[in-house]
Amino acid sequence: MSDLSYMDPPIEIAATGVRLKIIAARLRTGGMRPYDAAETIDFGSTDPLLIDIASAQIETLERCRDACDAGLSRPLIILDTANTGLHLSDAITIRRDRDLSLVRGRLHAMARRSARMIEVEVRAETARQFGAAFAAQRPLEPALIYVGQSSPLFLSLQSALEAQGVLLTSALSQASTLEYLASRRFTSVLWDMTSSGFGIQNVNQFAVGDWLNGLPILALVDGGSRLSEDVRCMLSQCDDIIECQHGEPDVAARIADLVETYLAACPVQPTAAIPAGATDRATGLFSRRFLEAHLERQMTVADKRSDALSILTLKLIGDRRSDPVALESLARCVQKLMRETDCPAVVETGTISLSLPLTTYRGGVHLANRIALAVSEQDPVSELVLSWRVVEKRAYHTAQSFLEAGLTGPFMRLEAA
């Protein structure tokens, strides 16, 4: 069989001696294509850079520090097997050599965070275009939802986090998690994967961007333990990993710092604070004018980053197409299921469109199926007749033609699988 490793994503390694060989071998096992760092590292490159604190030259570490102070643009991974306690909010920190196989997934998580921050910025720009003002605005108080089995770690963390102004709410099952997510807003998810808080039944429930609605995920793991392949696969999809070998106050402080970072990464939502021309007051969603203006910015970002961008359109059909109560019920159902980065708007009578950044056609279809299942199980929306259409952005699209493509052409009947 042909060797396709040349298609793996590249990563530059700043390490020396036998450490360089060990790191390169583990990265190849994890689906990366490592290469040795140049004598003079190009910090303006777009390839990820891994720096091994244990073996990198002092000069390299100093240049890296200066680049970070100046605003390093390339993805950075710090391999800190000596556990120096270094934590950089804009870098991935790996504590053990055997966790190098997680790097590819962690880089994907970093890309999602970057895309989320860009969506925060461009949506705020669109809102300002319509006259919205955001002076020192905090979108919500810091709140975490804890997912895991009953664990003594939860109670100790709850007290320690409460002292730092962070609310921690426990959800012991998928059903209770969904109920909380539907009724309240959370900053991020705290996923307990320690031996006392994690059950094997959680493995089949886990899917990033699915039932956790795209929230950032912090994973708690036992420090020094050897993880199963299933758990390692799950960890590779988490946004941050926190080892619990330290005392709870130290862990709580690390969690609180990360929560503050995520708190600032909540895109503008259609609320009473948004000017009337940008929102549809009957449903609480954005207006068509807002979505068209926002699509222009999203398409510019997608072109620059070579990211996917899709539109999902949901259309009421039948006698209730013009029923404002039916559309309002559908809007409430959609808001519970979409990610915060998805931008929903009423674009026509009885029609809702959502722009889906970093989402392919297949991802849009997946969201449509989730909505279908929710609609079939909830009154009064279970009585509605819906159809859907997903369109992925192409190079020839403008904002207007892209939105129109989502409104014209064949629609599929929205039915629960």
C-alpha cells in the first residue's frame, strides 16, 4: 500500500539529541509529519511549532519568549515533561511524552477556538454597523456545567470555584445535561475523566459540537495515569486538559483562568440590546438585513482561512407557514440546539436561515437531523411540517447569492430518523 504520510499535517520540532527522535516518532504515530527546526526559527510561519523545554537550546527558548511577548501568530505546543508549572493561554501544554499522540486533535481544538474568537469579532463588527454599542459588556456570568459520575472531586471543586466567582452545576447524565443546556447558558463544559468521575458509558455519548452544542470543553484527568485509547481519542477533541495531581485550589485556579478566557469568547446574540433593524422582534432572531451584512464578513474570513461555511435553511410548509406563533415556537427550538457561533435569522415569512461557520455540507445536514429529532419530540412544534436545505459556500458566491442559494432549489422534508 502507498505511504500517504506526506499528507499528514506538518509540525516543526525544536529539540535536540535523543529527545528529538523520541518526539518525532510519537508525533508520527499521532498522524503528524514532524521536521527538525531550523537553526533560526521562523516565528512568522503558519506550521505548528513544538518546543521541548527539556532539550531545546536556551537561545531558542529566549527567542520563543520574545516572539510570544510580541504576539506569536503560529500555533505553539510546549512539551514540559519537567512540569515547570508553565501555563500559556495561547499555547498547548503537554506534560508527558506519551500524550504527544494527542497533538493533532489538540491543534484542531485550537483552530476551533481561533475560529470562535474570529466569529466574536466579526459579529460585533456587524452589530456595530447597525448601531449597537458594547461598552465593557460581559455577556454572562462565568458558569460551568460539570459532566461526570458522582465524584468527591465535584464538591471540592464546587466550593473552590465558588470562592473565585465561578458557578459549577452538576449534570450526571446526558438527559440532565441536555435539560440544563436548553434552559440556561454556560461558559464551558467541565468533563470529569478521572477514575472516580468517568464511566465507560460516556464514551459513546461524546461528540464535539453535537449534544454539548459546541461549548468549549475542559477535561479533568488523573495526573500520571495511563489512559485507554477511547479516552485518549476523546481528549484529543477537548479544548483544554487539566491534570488533577495538584491540590484542588490549584486546579480550581487553573479552571477559573480558562473560564475567564472563554467568557470573553461569546458572540453577540439577538437581544433587546441590539437595534431594531438587526433583529426580528417576534422570534428573537436576527433579521435578514443583519444576516446578509454578517455573511459578507464571514465569507471574507472563510476565504482568508480556507475554512468551510454553510447555510442551513428551515422552511415551514402547509397551512401554518404564515403563522407567527408557529415560527416563534420553531425559533425557540432552534436556539436550544444551535452552537453560539451559528447565526440565526428570519429571512422570509415562515423561513429561518442559519449561517454555520467552520461547517461543511455534511455538518449542516447533521444539525438538520438533530432539529428534526427535537421537533418530533416537543409540543407544540411536533405538529409543524418543515423542510430543509443546506448549501456550502463556493468561490463564486456573494453574500446575496449565497443566501439566495439557500432559499431556492430542492428542499428536503424534515423528518426524524
